[in-house]
Amino acid sequence: MAVAAGAGDVDTDERFDPVSTWMGWQRYVDSAPVTADADDSGWSREQRLDYHSQFVVVSTPAMEKVSVQLQRMLLLNRRHRGTARRGLVVSGPPNTGKTTTLMELGRIFELADRRKHPDVHDRLPVAFVSVPPASTPKMLVSEFARFLGLPVLQRMNQAGITDAVCTTLCELRTQLVLVDDVHLLDTRTRSGAETSDQIKHLGERIPATFVYAGVEVDDSPLLTGPRGQQLAGRFKLLRNDPLPYGTQDQRQVWNELVSSLENALRLQHHRAGTLARQSAYLHRRTAGVIGSLSHLIREAATVAILDGTQSITKSLLDDIELDIRAQQHLLAPTAARPRARAVTRTRPQT
């Protein structure tokens, strides 16, 4: 599956609204996809650059697994009237697509909700927030208020903001709450522990399914101690790791991802199958990290548009420098490289 962003002219002076605001989230959900057979023959250079700047999101085995588990959690929580609703934690190394997974599944869920309620406009099926650095309980709940566009006055205390947030989300019948960067919560500190309590409190007052995402959450303080044990008892942890390339099945999964990205290219002179034939090389360059793979292909496409060749070759890929983490992995001795965890492919339920 590939979901492509719009390829029309983009106004670079357009106001930026992050997805952690209601306006930004709605723009993200409403962004029109480009179909695989779109006619790009009349696109200008700027349109091609804009398209490859946004590009596509490919469905990984981890995303498919989270999708299946999320569907189950939503059904389990649908009529649950207690406080101990179940949720998910998506954990893994940086740049492996955890935030992208949250955003895409949130968009799919919201679009499905709109189809179910086409004439109802006072609904907010999904809320998306990020944990701020060195967060306090008031800072966290203020992020929810900011997403909702609720005014937060200096004289308002934590309890008042919390009441306003919970009341609004309940009135808007929010069913899915996505919380990114939970690894920033250090429960060994007083403020981190209190913020963890605040998240638990919100989960008890808002009748929604909560999904958290963060870097190596399973090794973070968030799941340790009495507070962490409460969270661990209610949430299922799903890993989002780099994709391995050892077995035939693993290579097939990687090859399909590379082919999906190659098929989404909009380069006039690119020879189909060039990237697919370089799958092993691309895995070695990127260490199986989907974010690094997407970056490598997008930057190569951008260079190909700028120099007029409109084609990606291996020599061009060789000239692209990747993120520091990918470069360090490439230069590391083979014996010193960490082994990727096994990935089981799971197809989403319909």
C-alpha cells in the first residue's frame, strides 16, 4: 500500500500548522492522495520537486501489525465503561516510522468515521499530541488544549485545564488519542512521574483508546516502578524495528517496499526496476530503516530533477550521504552491527 501526498503547486509561504493542532491534523487528514496511474506528463519541475518532497508512505509489516492490534483494541474498548481500557505502545529505534504509523492509522480511522457520519460535523474522532520536553502535568494537558484550540489563561491551574480538555473530548466523541514521544517522560524525576500520572488520569476520564509511541519505550523508565507496572498491565507493546534481510521471506518484504517506493517515483526517464535490482545494496546503505530508505530515494529523485537527468542510477545513490546513524552503520564492522529483530508479516483485517 502506498499513500501519496498531493503534487500540485505548494505555496512555501503557507502557514505551517503541526499535526499536533486541530487545524494541522485536519489538513493532514484531508490531503488528497495521488493515484498510482496519475498522468504526470505535464508536471513542471517545481511540481515534481514538491511531489518528491512529500512523496509516499509505504505500509510496513510493523504498520500492518499495529493496524490489526488497533482494530482489536477499538472493539474491546467500544462498550467498556470501566477505567482500565486497553491501549498500545509502539516502540523502536529512531527513524523507523513510529510517528508515521500513528499518523497514517489515525488518518485512516478518521476518514472511516467521516464515512459513517457524513452529516455530523461536531465530531473529532482522533486527537494527536506530542509530549513536550521536560514535561509537567500542566504542560502535557496544555498540549491537549492547544490541539483543541482551547484558550489556556495564565491564571488557569492544571485541574481547570484538565476539566476543559476532558469535557471537550467527550463532547466531540473522540475515540482515538495518539500520544507521540512518550520516551521523554522520565518517571524517575518528580515532574516525569506526575506527568505519567496525568496521562493515566486522562485515559480514565476520556472514553477513548490511547496509543503511545516513543523511542525504545520498553527500555525507558516509563515502564518501571509501580507507575510503569500499571501502564504495562493495561498496554500492549509493539516493536517497530529495522527490517531484517536474512531469510528469503525477509528479503521479499524488503524488495516489495523498495518496489513500492520506485513505482511511486515521478521521473520522466527513470528505468523501471533499477531500484528493485539494487534491493540488497539499499538495505546495506540504510540498515533496513524505512526512514533512511525513503530519504535516500527522495533525495536522489530531487537531484535527478535538478540536474535534468530525471533518472536514478546506482552511481547517483552512491553520491547521496545519509543520516549519521545510517552512515555509522555502513562503516561499522559487520561483527559489531546489531542484529535486527525478526519481523512477522501480518495482513490487516478487513
